[in-house]
Amino acid sequence: MTAIDFPDDLIELERSAWDEIQRGALTVPTAQAVHEAVAAYAEEAGLARIDVEMGLKRIVRHPETEQAD
């Protein structure tokens, strides 16, 4: 997959969701905000939503793999 240059606000939003997931406290508003932001970014960038979502999750949840690429 091609590296995507994610905006900082999108990364921070995913980090907030990941933190809530890890605490077992993911809220609907947080999940909705991430979903909408990912979809908007994907459309704006001309990318598949799933590629944006998976790439974003990868850099937030597994930052060590980004260093290897």
C-alpha cells in the first residue's frame, strides 16, 4: 500500500478513538467522528475509504512498523 500523508487532526482523532477502545470506553460520538473524518479525507484525496482507514489505524496502533517502511 502506498504511504498516505495523513493530516495531524485525523491522526489525533484516531488516537483518541484508540485510547477509548483500549480503556473499553469507545463512545458512539467518537466512533462517528472518526468514520466521518476518514470518509471525508478519502473522498477529498481520491482514495478508497478502506485504504485510508487501515493506513490510519496502522500508524496509530502500530507506529513501529512505520519506521521499518
